[in-house]
Amino acid sequence: MEEGRGRTLELSLLLHLLEYRGHQVRFEADQRTTEFGIFRAFAASDAQELKNALRTLENTRLIYRRVQYVVGFSEPKLVYSLTPSGHRKALDSRRGENGEGEEPGSDTHDFGGEADRTPSVTALPRDPRSLADRTGT
């Protein structure tokens, strides 16, 4: 297997998982994130190359696998998901493909959690009086 071709396949896998990461109904994953769904989506690729790419991504901790219920199946299946670093790499790759530059004021070195949230969205206290008590008004 060529090194460049393997990297392209790995990036394609990351982008595939990024695209379908939010397609969940309650606790069930999307069929396209299962091992079978990934193999079907990448049917044009060699199966052994695909297995090696998934293993490489898992070993480098860009993706992880778990057993989870899947929409349309009565029993749990093997599902792949992005880790925070895999999510970041997929976003960077997608930005590079789209030719988008870095947004002003964006932090490209965030490490998940609070840094992934949009700064303009803030949670307000449930009781407005508690805000007044803290501000002294």
C-alpha cells in the first residue's frame, strides 16, 4: 500500500465519521458509523486497506470503537466514533479542502470540552434573582 493513498483513505474515514457523528436517535448510532456501514460506503476501496486504515486510526487514537445499539437493528453492533483529536483533525482537513482560512480569533489549539463551545452562547442562571444578587443590583 502506498503511504499517500493510505493517508487519503484515513482522512476520508475521518471525514465520513465527522459527517455522521450527530445522526443519533437517543442512544442509537447511525448505521453508517458501523463497521458494515463504513465498508459499504467505501466499497470501491480494498477491504484489507480499509481494515488497516481503521486500525491505524484507532492505534493513533483518532477514532475509537465500541459496541452500541444501532438504528434499525435489535442487537448492538460495532460502531466507530471520532476522538476529540480525530474530530479536530477531520475539521482541519475539511477546512483545507474547502479552501477556508482560519477565522479571526479562532483558537486552533483547543482540546475539547469548553473550548469547543461557541463563545457567544452562555448559560444564564435559572432564577433571575440569583444574577441580581451576584451583581449587587
